[in-house]
Amino acid sequence: MMATRRAVMMLGAAALSAGVGPGGAAGAGGAGGGGGTGDTRAGEHRAPSGAGSGPLIVNALGGIEDPNVALTRPGNDNPLAVEAPDVTPRALRDALASGVSAVNVTLGYVGGPGDPFELTVRGIALWDEVVRAHPQQLQKVLTAADIRAAHRAGRVGVIFGFQNAAMMGSDASRVDVFAALGVRVIQLTYNPANQLGDGSMAPENRGLTPFGHAVVERLNARRVMVDLSHSGEHTCLDAVRASSAPVSINHTGCRALADLPRNKTDEELRLVAERGGFVGIYFMPFLRVDGAPHAEDVVAHIEHALQVCGEDHVGIGTDGTVTAIDDLAAYRSRNEKEVAQRRESGVGATGERADIYPFVVDLRGPGQFRELARRLAARGHSAARIDNILGGNFVRFATDVWGG
């Protein structure tokens, strides 16, 4: 990492609750339902008890919405529709109980019908309204210092991010507009190709376009994070080389362990790390090619990334929330419909399956980060390394890109 190690690591992994199960200390389950016992075993570390008392945790791609609200909403032909985020009191309680200090939330246009620019401006306004409505629980993140401040205050820092840059149209100066509105992460492509380059599911696997080069240059100039999570291999490699600043792959897996397009090759992972960047491992079905993933798969992908990238460049980007799904039967039905809709609209990815939840069944709920830390410790990883993975590496990388 290009920046020196920061004081954020002083809090230490010693504050982690190694004994809290996937449901978390509050006893609420995560995506997929089910709660933990909320116990803390004798002799093990206790869960954070107040503001700034636990490790600094950053989810490089995730959410703080309540997934149960969507289950009661009438069906929508666009599973990626831009709607008011379902940030309920329960979702806020769960996010705070999880100990997460900041999360990169997806807002604006990702795919489907509608004008990308208009939908994205609307999405920014909707999230600004949510943050303003909950000043005691949420804080908008503009710099790395804001993440540290949110941690000290016991709030959740909200990082505004895009998962598609289609809203740039043909005008790279729109980067300036979005940066001024507080957007701090822009992913160049989603799964299909766009005007910047090819996504992971574009069969041509072409590289970054001339317009993509112009956008990357503008993102660097405005100190906005370049995210390559859904990009095709050649677009990813081109963008890393084109960027004058370190770049990120905020939510991915390792293709060496699961050969699926959404996962990254060792060449991509290594180049991002060599240029001072960040790689976040997700809790998604792409971690396996032969069934539903489990916590052991998340650990395996983290360990492979550590071997390829080094311990200063690896973190987590779960691509999920922490609040429980209460009605699994209803959720399975909705998931089947969403997978079909995504496939039909051309935004789906190989590995998305109607019979597999889009989350890891034994890493869920407000205790998911503590459970991951417990498993990493059991594998012999040091407290300092675990702290880096949970959030320290992202904060140092964000300091290089955003300042603060």
C-alpha cells in the first residue's frame, strides 16, 4: 500500500467477539434468515460494547437495507430498478450491531430500462435523504477521515458508489458532477459491455475503449475510486495500467479457485496489488462452481488473494446486507424470478442460479464479520492481519485515493 500504516489499526482485533455466531449479538439472522445464540464463550474476545470500541470494519460493497420490505412489494419487471432504499429501524439496528464502520452502497443506474443519467441523479438524491434522516446512525463518507470519524462516533459511514458508468453517456466531464454530489466509487462496467469497456459477461472480452480511458483520467483527477469488479479481464488490465492512482476490485472472488467470469484471474489480482490497489472478497455464489458456497469458501478465497496480492491489499466486499430474511419460501420464489429476469434482460452472470441463495448461508446476520474473524483466527491469521482484512486495508487505500 502506498500510504503509511494508519492509527486505525490501534483498535485491534482483540475487540472482536470470536464466539458470536452468524446471527450476531442481537440474535437476529442475516440474509437467508436464522439467528445466532448471541453468546460469548469464556476466554474469547467480547463483541464491541460502544462507539469506537471494536475493530474498524469496512464493507467495500454491501447494503444496509431491510430485504424483507422488498418481499412484500409488488413485483417489478426490472430487478435493478432505482427505488427509495429500504433503510428501516431494524436495518439500522442490525448494521450498528454488526460493527461495520462504513459500507459502499450501490446507487443509481445499474442496468435495464430508463435513462441512466436521470435515474442516477435520482438515486443520489434518495440516499442523501436517507442519510439526512438518520444523523445519529449514518454519516456520508467523502474522505477516509470520515470513515474513521464514523467509527469513533459509533455510526455507519455511507459511501456513495456506482456499479456501472453508463450514466456518463458520451461526456467524461460528468465525473465532475457526480464527484461534486459526493460519489466516491465508480465501477466502470456492469456484466455487459458499455461505452467504456466490456463487462465480465461480454464474450468479446475487449479492453478499455478510448472513452473509457478518458473517464479513468477524469476519475483520477477528481480523486474518485476506480472500481473494476464486474469488468472483463482485458478491460480490467487496461484500466489498472491506464490509471495514475491505485484502483480497486471491491467485490470479487478468485478464478483460480472457481472458474467463473465474475471472479478475477491471478494476473488481474496481482496487477491491482502491485499498483497499490485493493481487492475485496464477496460472500456470493460465485465462490463455488458446484453448489452453494459456505464460510470455508470465503476463507479459501481470502487466503488465495492474500497469497497473490499480499496482506496489505485484501479485504471484504460482501455484496449483501446484514438483516435477516424472515420468509425463506417467499424469498426463494422471488430469487427464482429475479434470476430469470436478469438473464432475460442481459445483466445476469454465469453462476447465478435460482436454487442457490445469493449469499453465504453460514456468514450472515449482524455477527457475520465477527464470525469471519473467528474463522480466520482459527486458521492461524494474526490479529493485525485480520484487522487489515476487515477494514484497515480499505481505509489505507481510500486515503491514497480520496485523501484524509
